[in-house]
Amino acid sequence: MLNRILGIDPGIGRCGFGLIESNGANAKALDFGVVTTVVDAPLPARLKELYDSLMEVFKETKPEMIAVEKLFFSKNITTGIAVAEARGIVLLVAEQNGLPVYEYTPNEIKKCLTGYGSATKTQMSEMVRVNLGLEKKPKPDDAADALAVAIVCGLSYKFKTKEEYRFSNTRKVSK
């Protein structure tokens, strides 16, 4: 059974996306690229721009599930916060489209694709190229990272149906 998996590498300035079709053992790239936002725009405007662009990507690619990189804080907390805000937009768009979300840490992605948790960007993009049978390494790096997380999802997860994934969310707001 083939599954359409949209991988997302969240970011506020550049958010990578990569759509694959996977049956678990084999995967094929269908589309990939980046969504960018205007650097000098105020943060709320950038988040809205990211939201609108991702809604368009979801509409055009028609994924069945989303694979997203989990947030990893290193030294730069300011950058980490911006990525967290972008990641929140990704999760919101997935939820609004009724899609299950599968999350993987950068270390899990690297280990799955290369067998080594500290693989370089070059090693990762080469493994993405090999796994998808591409002639060239996908560019830019954000798109390659998004394809990588989609491949890992296809290789590592026993897929659930949308009904199994969705939980009953019948909370009502009291007035």
C-alpha cells in the first residue's frame, strides 16, 4: 500500500517540505522545496505568511500524513524559539487538514538513514538521493531534510488509519 507522506523541516525563514510516496521499503520523491518568509516583516506577519503558504502546499500535494522534525535546542535559544513557533504553525495546519503527524528527532533521522547519529549534511543529502533514486542531491538543505524525515517515516512506522490516529476531541467550552 502506497502512502503519501509530506515531510517538513520547520523554520521561520525557510521551511522545507518534501512529498514522497512510500510503501515502507521503497520511496519515490513527488515534490520538494522550501517556503520562505520576508525577513524584515514582523513576526506575526511571517507566521501568517508561513501558515498561508503551508496551507497551499497541503492543498497542492494532498498528503495522507505528515512527518515533522522534532525541535532540538542547541546553543541559540532565539533561533530555537522561532523554529518552535514555525513548528506550531506546521502542527496547526496538519490538524486543520485532519492529518496524522509523526515526529522524529534529528538524531533518529540520521541514525535511520545513515546508521550514524552524527552524520553530516552532505552524508544525509547523499542518503536521501540514494533512497529516492534521484540523479542529484536535493537542494536546498531544508528540502533535503524534509525528504529525509518523510523517508524515515516511511521506513520506520507501522501506519495507522486516520480513524485510529484521531482521538475523540469533544471538549466543550463552558460559558
